Amino acid sequence: MIDADTIRLATALAHTVPGVVLELRCCNDDVLTVGHGRLDAQLDPCQLRAALVAVRRAGRPQLSDALESVRVRGALEDLGGGLFRCVGDAGDERWFASLLDPSTIEEELAELPVDVPDDAVRVGLCPDPDLGVTVVRLVATDPAWAHRLDEVGFRALASCMVAETLHVALHSGT
């Protein structure tokens, strides 16, 4: 079984990034494909998102209870640890999803220990308050800095993951 946060994070990516496909492996070994405009898809990302939001609000059993795993594929290349590469309209991009709100992510990224000029990487935040997820997009503003996107992306993701962990620890009393 996967945790509910994992499916929310993957769903937010699929809902935000064009061309993303999710493979949801159910506990009974069925595989559901989620994607926009695909003949092989049982759901599109909007339908999956709506189902997750409805369940989250109603306090019903989680969809994650029926899922064994989720795999992100299609337009995103998995670089590991939750960081993804995509070649989009703006060139080479890095994407990840976080359980943090946009203002906290902005604070985390402002303190990022990366030796690149402040304007070398543009950050885009796509919050989804209903899912409780913010999708982060990193794009090099100049092709000369594109070779540093992996480093910036992994450091940004790590910083957000530490902040998520601290947030959970502070609010759970541990």
C-alpha cells in the first residue's frame, strides 16, 4: 500500500504538467492508467484529482488503501527521489511536488545553498489547496545555466522535504 500523500503528490504532477501519465497498480494487481486524451486511460488527471478531493473532504477511506504503487511516466523522466526532468516550451525543466504551501516553499528556496546567480533559475509554483500540494517548476533562464538544473532541483527538493518533515514533527507533538 502507498500512503495518501504519495498519490496526492503524483496526482498534482499529472494534473499540472502536460503529457504526464500515471500508472496506478492496485492491490489486486490491476493497473489503472491516468492521462489526458489517452485511449488506454481509465481516468484523466482531473477525474483522479476530483475523486481524491471528494474523499479527503468527506473523511472516507483513502484511495491509497487500494493502491500498491504509483509510477509517473510520459512527459516526465524520473531522476530519483521525487525530482523529474521535462523538456518543455521553455527548454529543460525540473519538476517536483511538495506538501508545503507556496509561501513556505518560497522561503525555503530563498535560502538555497547553490552557487548560481539569483536570476539563473526561474521558479514557478502551482498550488492546489484542495489536494494540499504545491507543484514546483524550475527552468534555467539562460541555457548557460541549464547544466546546473539537476543540482538546483535536488537541493530545492531536499530543502522542501526537510521542511515537510519538520512541519509534521512540530504538528504531531513528536
